[in-house]
Amino acid sequence: MNLNQLKIFYYTVKYGSLSIAADALYITQPAVSKGIQRFEEYHEIKFFNRFGKKLVLTDAGEALYDIADKIFGMESQAEEVVRDFQQRKRGHLRIHASESFGAYYLPSIIREFRKNNPQIQVSVNVLPTELVVEKTATLNNDIGFISYAIEHKKITAREILEDSLVLIVPPDHEFAGKKEIHPRDLEHQCLIMHESGAAPRRITDRYIKKNNISVSVPLELSNNEAIKRAVEQGLGLALVTRWVANEEIEDGRLTAVPLSDTSMKRKFYLIHHRDKYISKSLGNLIEETDKWASENF
């Protein structure tokens, strides 16, 4: 079997587009079309049914794609092993992390890791969780950290820590002296929230719905830093994880009041490709992550 033609077939199915497959393979779209045509002619079987510009896999095409996915998945793994050994020689780890974890938790982990592994260079990209998952599944990082549980056939995921949600308020707010916040305390309060669909917003929405609370939402903001600044300015209150507001709490710029509902927690997960080669340096980072989490949460 011609592996070049098989790869053309595979990329066409994977991306669902002749033009995107051509870009990924650095060839022209006519070359992709010709490659598929020759592939089918050689094997005297149709792998696609054509409906105008739309290509739909035949039964033979579906069976072949499953095998091709394994073949080119192993190719990626082989490249990853070689790259990993190259990076071990250079001392380099690639991390992708979700916004909250990458901004507030990961720096402390890397600081501790670097103390014991000063020769290792660490690169971090902060991305939405769905992109961290995508990059991990395609072996484009060494490890990922995400903000909610996932199930993916190519990824191993496990919980590494959970942090309690607290209500952050300005130090002079009437709630600042309370020992804990009950749901009824939030009735008719102004809550500053993340935009709809964000993981913290989903947790807050569930809490409000569960307790049948009526609140107003004067602001929806895209990140924790903006939310904390808005609370400092007296524009409203917010529910965030304790660690996210740690600096402002210690500086006296904000006060954190615990919730009476101790189940209000946010979990974070460590992920890597199921077939990822765990080098010594990556293993050290994973151990440091677990150690830091156990000491702080």
C-alpha cells in the first residue's frame, strides 16, 4: 500500500476538507484529489461516495480510516519519542494550561520545580481548556492542566487538586466581618461573573439555581483579574476560588468570606497523552505538582 496516498486519504477524512488536507500536507488541492483518485483506482474500490463537493466515507473507507488513524497515530508517537529525547538533551518541557490554573496555580508549581531542576527550561502556553485537550491529544505538549473533567480516548486525566470557592468583597463591605455566607445573604446582591459558558460561571449558576437566589449581574468579565479589580472598585461581589484571590487578600485589598456550602469547590486536572513517554524531567514535574497540591490543598 502506498503510504503517501494513504496519508492523503487520512488527512482528507480527518479535516473533512480537500483544501485543509492540502495545506496540512503542503501540496495543492488538485494533488489531493488526484491522490485519492489513484488510491481508489489502484485498489479497485471506492472509499468515498461523492455528493457534489461533499465526500462521505463508504463502509470500506470507514474501516480503512480506523486503521490509518492507528498507523499515523503511531507515527506521531514515534516522532514524539525522538523529540522527547532531544528535549531531554536540551532540557525543555512544554506545558499547556487553562486560564485559571496557568495564571494562579502553575507558577507556584514551576517555582518549586525549578529549584530542584534548574537545568530544565519550561515553556507555558495558557489556552482555553478545549484547546489544551486538543494539543494534548495531538502530542503537541508534554503535559496539560485543565479546569474540568474530560473523557478522551487518547488522553489520561486525573484530578490533582480542588479549591474552595469564597465570596470576595471590599474590606469595608458589610459582609467582610461575617464568618460565612449563606445563600440567603446573596439575595438581591450584585454579583460580578465570568462570561456565560466559562467553568466558574457554570459553578456559580448552579449554586444560584440550587438555592433559588435572585441576584443582579451588573458585569460579565472574561478573566479573574478584571473581576477582582471590579470588586475592589465596589462594583459588586464575586465568587472565586480562594487561591485566585490570595495576593489581594494578603495585601488587604479584598476580604474572602467562606461559603456555608462546603461542597462549593472547583477541581483541576492533569492530563497527558495515553502513549506519552514520561521522561525523568517530566516525571519530576508530575511529582512536584502532586507534592505542591498536597501541601497547599
